[in-house]
Amino acid sequence: MTITTRFAPSPTGSLHVGNVRTALHNWLWARKHGGRFLLRIDDTDLERSKEEYVDAIRADLAWLGLDVDGEERQSARFALYEAEFAKLQAAGRVYACYETSEELDIRRKVLLSRGLPPVYERKPEGAPVPAGVAPHWRFRLDHDAPILWTDMVRGPQHFEPKTMSDPVVRRADGSWLYLLLSVIDDIAMGISHVVRGEDHVSNTAAQIQMFEALRAEPPIFAHEALLVGTEGKLSKRLGSLGMASLREAGIEPIALVALLARLGTSDPVEPVTDTALLVEGIDFGRFGRAPARFDEAELALLNQKILHQTDHAAVADRLPAAITPARWNAIRPNLATVAEAADWVQVFDGPLAPPAADEADRAVIAAAAAAAPAIDWGSDPWHALTNAVKAGTGAKGRALFLPLRRALTGRDHGPDMAELLPLIAKEQAVARLAVD
Ligand code: GLU
């Protein structure tokens, strides 16, 4: 069996971290098994679907490195839907309904007031059909067949179709609801695994009977617990947190991928620089049932950890030319984002304004200025410099290192000076020390 998964967003908005997580798990699963990962654009809502969102979805997936093996659009598949619908109609598995939404509402309330579950009541065979009303269509659940499946995340699932309403699959104006179309597509595209949020569990129960009614084996399902914010529910902010804002905040795609791959699972989040380990490790059996908590601060920290291991080659196209591989290696432990690397160009190549120094510091700097010209910059100039100053002034520890760091870099903090100083040209360093 070829493993085939799909990510099926509706292009009615941009992707947020919750959808991206679903896309990622589908992608990881397909890649782990050498299978296919499809992008299915659920654009049957012609009014709300926008081409710009389709483009944004493609761009976001590409940015994240989730390459797709094919793209399908539901809006191009109406002929297939008609044909499959006709088969179900002929088999009596879809039927026309004439109730208005007001009528349905009243019936629901009556049932609830009697303490009964608000399940749709089918009209008896031969009930009168109102004239001049276009029907909507429901799928007839088979009440005699309990619905069973083994979910990769949730384990054995059991639904009694008698307790479920026959789902509406087509509106009176002929437009389609998602439920049946998704089944028709999953069959046509040979989807072997459906990975999606647990908000779809009851849809799955109805869809399993649709697969059977269309004489297809249902795929294997994995319903993952939802993503929530640190405050415990899917906040508005998280629900709208798009890739553009993360990109602007300097988040690397691999950091988001590394976090979302493992969040809510019993595997630790690891600062990986590529997806190999995540692909190898994806295991729905290790996904928890409790909501996964997404914390932007955790993402920022992970981003930082990943940057500290990221090679120059991987980010070179986003770095100023002055940030050479050696300079990158020196500064990366101090970076929270790649963009911050640009701030270090001045530290390496100037110009730097000499920082104010008190008398004791000035003595240290003067001693360094005197020693620097004779130092061989090619072999560990920092130790040569500090040894000379220590010998000349008796300064040591912080009183020795801090004034020199300040004079040479204009900053109180930064990378190891032994690594940094050889990357500042000797003339620059000598000039920075010669302040008085
Ligand atoms: N378009 C549906 C949604 O975004 C797809 C759900 C599914 O994966 O089947 O909810």
C-alpha cells in the first residue's frame, strides 16, 4: 500500500499554527513511509475562497519546507461529485429533505425539552412533499451498523449511528457541504491516512459509513488533540498567528517545525537543524490526548538554540557579506534571530564611538594600546593582549576584561573575545584602543 496523506485547507484565510501543525504531521507521516503528501484546496465555498489565500498557503508550505507531491482543487471536481452523489441517490443513501431551518430548530428544542438527544427525525416513507420547494439532501446513516475504527491517536472508537443525525451533504441551492466531498476525494486520491484535529471525530463516524456506501475501504484515521495557547484555550491571537508574523519576528521555519512536530507528544522537543530526526520519529501512538500547549516564548527559545547550531551556509543568503563563516560562528551564540547578525557588522568593521571610560579603565586601555601594535594578530591576539596588559598594570578579572571588551566592541556583552578579536582587523583594534 502506498501511504498517501493530504492537507485540506479551505482558502478562506491564511494558515495559522494550528493548521500548520496538521499539515506537518501529514507531511512527516508521508515522508517517513516514502509516501505521498497532497495538498487539497477545499474551495467549494466560491464566495469565501480567495486566490490570494491559495497562493499564501502554497508559499507558507514552501517556506516551512513541506513539499507537496500533488495539488488538487475541489472546485475543479464538481463533475465527479455529481456522479458519486447520483450513485448514492440511486442506492437510497442520500435523500431529499424539505424542512426549513426554523422547523428544524423547533424540533430540536422540543426534543431537548423532553430530555431527548436532538437527533434529526427522518420523515416516514411517503410523507407529503411540499410543492415548489427545492430540497436539501442528507446522507442516510445505517442505524444497524455500529461505527467502529481504531484511531492512531485515540485508540478504539465506537459510535452508535442511531444517536447521530443524518448529515446534510448538499444544500437546496445545489452547493456542497464538506463531509461527503472529502470522502469522494479521499477515495479518488487513494488517501491511506487522514490526520486531522479531534474536532473532526464525529464527522469521521459519519464519513466511515460514506466510504462504505461508496464501496471503499475507509482510510486509517489519526485525530490529534487540539492546540491551545498558554492560557488554556485557542486564543484569538494563536488562531490567527500566521507565518508572516512569525517570519517577521525572526522565527526560522525549522524552529516552528521542530516545535509543532513534538508538542503534545511524549517525545521531547529538540533543537534540530533539519527534519530527518522528526520524520524518523513521528509516531501517532506517542501523541497525547490532552490539548497541546503552544507557547511563543518556547518557540523563541527553541529558535535561538537552533540558530546556535546553524551553519553559515544555511543562512548566508540572508547575511551581510561582512558576516563571513568565521564571524557567523563567533556571533551565533549571541543571536536570537538571523537579522540580528547585521548589528555585528559594525562591531567587526566599525565605525565605533569610543565608550566613556573611567580612570582605571583608561589605564588598562592605554596599556593595551601600547601593547597591541607588536601583537601577532594571526595567533590568539586576545590572550597576548590581556597578558601584556595584566603584566603592565596588574589589572585582572573583570577590571581587565570589561574595559577592553568595551573599547574593542563598544558593548558590555558578546561572544568570547578570544574568538571575536582575531575577526576584527588589527588596524581597527589598534585605532579603537588609541582613544586618548
Ligand atoms: N477543509 C477541511 C477543514 O479544514 C478538511 C478537514 C479534513 O482534513 O478532512 O476542516
